[in-house]
Amino acid sequence: MKKVRTHKFNGKRYTILIDPDGVDGVSDVKSLEYTLMVTCDPATQRGLITIIHEAMHCGNWDKREETIDRSSKEIGSLLWRLGYRRKE
């Protein structure tokens, strides 16, 4: 499986960190280095939703947390129902 190390959101290159031993995720644009970190298992539905949630923050910092949270759950749930899973 190809390991993704960076991704561009809204014109900014983010470092992608996956640490499945944590609790949730975080994205950061306040420092000089843009980071998207997922600290839950990305092979689970919760992990998929967390990745979508943090990616949406990266591209939409002006959106309210409630909007990002609702949308990421809806998109993640749809993708999970369609059979999208992380390949190991």
C-alpha cells in the first residue's frame, strides 16, 4: 500500500500523520507547518470519518465546527455504506 505523506488542501501542502493509538484527530494551520493528524484507527468507520473531518477543516477553516462535524459524519457514513475501506 502506498503511504501518503502529504496532501494539498486549498493551496497549502499538509503533512499527513496517522497514529492509530490515539483518540481522534487534529489539523493545524497556526504554525508554519501545516499538519493533518489522525490518531484513531483509519481502518474503522470512525477513522474514515475523522480523516474526512480533519480534511474538511484543512480546506474550510471558515466553517463552524458543527457544520464540519455533521458533514464529515454524513459523508463518512455514506462511503462506509458503499464499501469504502482502507487497504492494509
